[in-house]
Amino acid sequence: MTQAIALEDLDWEADAQAALIRVAREGKPFDAYTLTEKTDLRNPPHPNMWGPLFKNAYRDGLIRPVGYHQSRRPGRSGGACRVWQVAA
């Protein structure tokens, strides 16, 4: 018996980066779930893909951390979530 091959979402990283830039430019604090809410960005192929998205944007000087809050994302059980804002 053969196993089904999972199709990879090869466009997620580019789409997520565009969504992050669009939300950051609003100038308001935001988190990863905000990208999903405001831009209809789909979930990544693996949940660990959120970290590098924000790490790279921070490293590139696009965003800066401004705190933490309780996650509003369903399935996160209210875990801690980093809050970001566009870098000045």
C-alpha cells in the first residue's frame, strides 16, 4: 500500500512576508495571529515556520518587539505570544 504524498505550500513564506509587511506598515502593535486575521494568510505547512518569519523581519530592521500578551489563536491555549511593531 502506498502513502499519499503531502503537497507542500511553497508560496507560504513569500505570502507571509508580504502579509507581515502590510500589517507592520499600519504602525499598530501586532502578533502572528493578526496576520491571519487581517490578511487571510493561511496557516504555514508547519507551525515552526512562524518563528523564522518574525526573526528575519526583526533581523532586517523591519519590526521590533514591544512586549508579550496571551495568544488569541485557537489551539494555542492562551500561551505567551510576542507582540511586534514596525521599527522606526
